[in-house]
Amino acid sequence: MTDTPRAEPDSTAIRVALWRALHAEADPAPHVLDDTLGLRLAAPPEGWRERPDMDLAGTRGYRASIVARARLIEDLVADEAARGVAQYVILGAGLDTFAQRRPEAAARLTVFEVDQPGPQAWKRERLNALGYGVPDALRLVPVNFEAGESWWTRLVEAGFATGKPAVIASTGVSMYLTREANLATLRQIAQLAPGSTLAMTFLLPLELIPDPAERALHESVYARARAAGTPFVSFFSPDEMLSLAREAGFREARHIGTGELTQRYFAGRSDGLKPASGESFLIATT
């Protein structure tokens, strides 16, 4: 039996962790999310804030979106834990640090982080090196998606109780999947025990982004994704995503857009920081 190869997280996961840290370090208080642990995990070279993708002005809307999405999910998880839901699944966990930063909520949960085997081996090593370790309540669930492994099978093998409710989070994933693949994933999650909740991001079609400057910025991001060989293939209007969730079998589904996130987490800020348009949330319950 060979050991899982140690491989660093992909560039997107690193960028997300650094944007979260940049918000905590460079944006004025109050901070929507206070997360510099992801920065410690990533341990980038000195001068990381000089990277082009860390430009303070140019990344304002994107880093605001990143911290808003994390805060929304963590607030949802804390609320669900308070009412007795004891399982939290993060699909494509990357450098997520909820279990380390929110011990009061994590103590009531079993947290399942699903990701590729290599990056997970790397993360385990980094958590141990920083003194956090991987307690039994934190389950790192390696899934070789490229080999066609089922995340659902690996999740159950890791101790996930299919008969008990859970919160499932999926951010930054749906745009890489076809409509059919998104529907298949939704159908699987819709079979979870009653009282389970899915929080999933999705991208709006460009024509639904009202601001021309933001629309042009998104077009350039999409072009870079295509050039990198990871094109975005799925875009949904809120009505289309809600219809998809109902088709999949969810009991209830609602949409949370940029306006609501801005109102919840950025109202009254002196610096005018707010999320970029273009990404929305599906919140669906079984």
C-alpha cells in the first residue's frame, strides 16, 4: 500500500485563503470574517501581498464576496448546530479553517472536509505542524474525483450518518459542472435526512450583472479560466436554480443574492466595501 502523495492545494484554494487574510489585515474593522489561519496554513513566500491578485483596490469586490460567502455559511452552521444538527460537510474544503476558528460551534459537530487526497495529506501535515492536529470530530475525507471515486461513498465510510440531518456547503464548484451533473449532485443531497440544509453558490449569466464595469471584470475572469483549461460551463438565473432544486426533490429552496449579503454584512461601512455581483446562493432544505 502506497502513501497518499503530498500535494499542495490548487491555486484557487490558496487565493481564497489569502483573500480572507487580506480582508482581516488590510480592510478596516469591523471584519466580516477574521481568518488569518488560512494564511498560516498556506505559508506563502514573504511579500505575498505584492502578488497581482492581491491588489487592494482591484480585488475589493472579490475578497468581499469570499468573506461574505464564508460568513453566511458559518452563521447558518452555528444556527443549525444550536438546534441540534450535528454534522457539517464541506465539499471542496481547500484551506477552510472553521473547525479551528469556531471551536464553540465545532464542539457540537462532526465536521467532514471533502477534498482531493494530495491536498488533504498536505493539510493534515500543516495542521499538525501548527499544533492543531486533526481531532476525531474533524474528518478529512479524501476523494479522488479524477479517478471517478464517489464523494458520497467516501463520506459514509468516514462515519457520516445518513439518517441524521446535516449542513452541506458547496462553494465555487457548480460553475465547473454541467447542468446534468449539478442536478445529479442536488438529487443526492436532497435524499439526506429531513431537516438537512444545502448552501451552494452559483454564477449568474453575464446579462444579469447590471454594472458594466463588473460585467467586464467577470468576462476577463471567465476568459482566464478558459485559458487555464478550467472553463466555467454552468450559469443559472435565480429562478433556474430554484427550479433545479425543486426538481431534485428539496422541500424548500430560496435564493440569497449580493444585495442581501451586502445588507447583512456590509451595511454602514465607512470604506464602502461590498461584494461583487455575479455570485448567488441557493439555500435548500430537505
